[in-house]
Amino acid sequence: MALRMTPMDRTRSLLLVAATLAFGVAPFITAPFDGYDPGMFPVRVERPYIQPAGYAFAIWSLIYIWLFAHALFGAWKRAEDPAWDRVRWPMIISVGIGAVWLAIAGTSPILATITIWIMALAAITALLRADTAVDRWMLSAPVAILAGWLSAAAAVSLGVVLAGFGLLDNTASAGAMLALVLAIAVTVQMRVPRMPVYGLTVIWALAGVVAINAADAVTVAVMAASGIVVMAVTLWSARKT
């Protein structure tokens, strides 16, 4: 028997539009964020090795555009589609928190780390719920690029906090977080073998870590480059499943 959507079910598509618009507007009304202020931490780390090169963050333009397309198309054409509705609540949570994350990050690295992990887990949940055979480039692909970037960004945030509070030194923190990113990314990618956008986004983030550390933190650059190889192999293996 076909499932019938109720008016409340259809409302979720509009909630996602509103949350996504708030997410996209936030950078224009919040103070610019270039990473946590080293002065917020007991141990001052001027350049956390786990943080990618600045150019890597340009991916946010693509993320915002794709998420807008996802939310608007979903509300306009797929408001009552169960395949689309399965991803809406976790996406509402992820981008809804994202709308206030920049404001949080400017004042509390610990709270920002907690919230970005919630964002990442919600986006990953949405990706795992997405049917990659349905509206592939409008449904699962935008979710995948958000989930991929947040998988890396959440680990970056945690790595900066670990080094900033002296729990690990800069190199050890970067190494631990690179291992964590790979553990998450390989697991997720093998669960969504038909959606390489997730893994490619993680590779983009890792390439940013390689680029910024190649000159003066070679150990971290080599670890990140090794991570790229692992993700490339994972993508190759996943496509054959």
C-alpha cells in the first residue's frame, strides 16, 4: 500500500527550506570566522596542523548552492515523496544548528566542537537514509557533500581543542584526527558506495591539510597524503560493490 503524506509531513519540506536559508544567511550577519582564536586556549597554538589551507574552505560556496537547490527542489517537486522525507529531519537538525554555529564558534570552542559533531552526525544520518537511486544529484549528492565536509570539519575542531588544552601536542593531535576522519569516512563511504561525492569531499579536505603542512610539518602532510590514498582505494572498492 502506498504511503500517504499528511499536511504535517509536507511541512517538513518547508522547514528544511527555512533552515537552509538561515544557514546560508548566517555568514553575512555573523563576524567572520577564520578559526578559533589561539588566545582562547591555555596552550597557544598559532597554526593547528590539522586545519586545512584556506583555499579548501572555498568548497562552502558549492555546499550552500547545492543545499539550496536540494531544499527548494524538494519542497517544490518532492514535498510528498517518502524517499525525500526520510532525510529531512536530520538535515533540518544539521543546517539548523549550522545557522548559529558561527556565532558559537566565536565565543566557545568547546561548545562549537560539540555542536559541529552533532551537525556532522545528523548529516551522515541523512546520507545513510538517502536513496542514491532517486534523484541522485538533487537528493543524495548535496547531502553527501555536506556530510563529507562536516566529517572533516568536526575532526578539525576537536583536534584544535585537544592541542589547545594540551591534551595532545600539535602533531599528535593532527595524526589522531586524521585517523578518526578516515575511520568515519571509510565506514560511511562503504555504506553509500553509489555516492562518491562524500569521499571526494573528504579527499578535498585532506588535500588542504597536505598543502598547508608540506613545507614545515612534513609528518602531518605525509599522514594526510596517506589518507588520500586510503580514501581513493575506498572509492575504487566501493564502486565495485
